[in-house]
Amino acid sequence: MIRLDDLGLFVRSAALGGFSGAAREADLLPGQVSAAIQRLERALDVRLFARSTRSLRLTAEGERYLPYAQEALQALRDGHERLRSMPGGALNGMLQIAAPSDFGRNVLLPWLAAFRRRHPALQLRLVFSDQVSDVFREPVDVAFRYSPSTHASFIALPLAPANRRVLVASPGYLARRGTPASVDQLAQHDCLPWTRGERAHDQWTFVEDGHRRQVRVRGSLQAGDGDVARRLALEGDGIAYKSWLDVRDDVLAGRLVRLLPQVQGEPAPLHLVCPHRKQFSPAVQQLHAWVRERCDALAAD
């Protein structure tokens, strides 16, 4: 008899490349995950993983079995989603959502709170981070992303297709350092490059007179979190290059000033990403419509 929990631990161990990651995720000990895999292997009478002291990898049998295990677990999730779709549009269950740090905390959060109040039986688990969530490997139902990759398996639903990055700085910074008259003058200013991992994104892309340009910027403050970069700009520590959705309220309130409006910033279309079409559940459909309506209202503004 195959246990569903063992099947889930097999899929997660394969995705995360080890028993330790699957154990942390399930709040278990690595030995318990190892025992679950051994039970599954006995039930199937095959070896699913090749183990050594330094590595863990799927065997040929494990590679062949993995898609069937994933499909079985997905079928159970689909059945659960059908049960969660109650009459009258009410939703229940758990929806796990990932979003970029700044957009998530300062724009999306009140929209999600209102969405949950509309569906009080629905639970939301939120992860706001600029580390891009792998919707195939991590326990995430949907992710909000700027400019998502064109992975063939992704379902990317548009939310703000015309959104772009804009240059912003605080009135205090501009009073102290002056206002750049061109993108070339950014080299003379303190800018706020963002980082991802070990890499600093210090080459900013613009479209000027129909031509794409890259400008290298410098700054003694670098942030690996979009919300931190925005806060540094508000404090007058430099010029930030941010998604318009992230800084719109600050610009309209006068806390930040948009610079060089005649220069087109890099496209940053916002999408709602699902790993598979099968996961486009009623809850995801209604969440997409809810956020799209609010993004459309901002664009109309």
C-alpha cells in the first residue's frame, strides 16, 4: 500500500535534491523522510534514489516514476479544488502566494486583505521576497512577477502589461545634488543599484529616441530588496530605478519626483504566474480578476 504522504515526500525530495530540504519543509527529521522513501521503494519494489554520503540523485526508475507521482498528487489537488468551489462564488482552503518585496508589501497587501475579507473561508499564505520563487519546486500556488520568463510550462496571466520602470528621487536629494538632465548625467549621481545573489544590477536600460540604451550607474548603497531601495530613495540617499507600480503613490504624494519623463524606462509588465494550467483554480481565477481590476484602475489614473 502506497502512502500519499510518502508519495509527496518523494516528489519534494526529488525537487529539492535531498531529504533535508523536504524534511524542513514538512517539519520532519531527515531520517523520517528517508524512512518514508524506503517504504515507498519497498511498495514499488524499485530503487528510486541512488544515495551516497555526498549526493542524492534519482535512479532511472525514479526518473520514470516521478511524473506519475506528480500527476497523481495533482489529481488529488484538482479534486480538492473542486470541493473548495462552493455555491455563490465562496472560496475556502489555502492559497499560497509569492510576490516581489516592494509591490507585495506596499501595493498588493491591502488588495489581498480585501480579497480575503470577501472570501473569509479562504486562507492566504504570503511570501514577499525579491528572490524569484520557483513555482515548480517551491510550495507556491501562484506568484506575482515583473517580466516573467517565457518558460513553456508557465501560465502567465497579464495584470499590468504597460508597466515600466521609472527614475525617481526625493525632493531633498534633488535640492542637494541637482536634477539630471539626461541619462548620461546619472553617472554623476548617487544611484541605488539592486542586487540579486552576488550580482549587482548596475546597468540600467532605457529607450531614448527609439533606441535602446544601457547606462552604467554607481552607488555606495546597494539593496537586495526592492522595498529597501525605495526606502533609501525616500530618505534622500540616491536615485532609484523602480517599477511605476511600486512608486506611483509616492510620486503622486510628492514624496518622490519622477526624473526624465521624456525617456522611456525598461518594460516591467506584471503577471500572475501559475506553474500549470491545471492549477488555474477558481480561487486563482478570482484572485487574478480582483488584482487585474485594480491594476486597470491605476492605469486609467
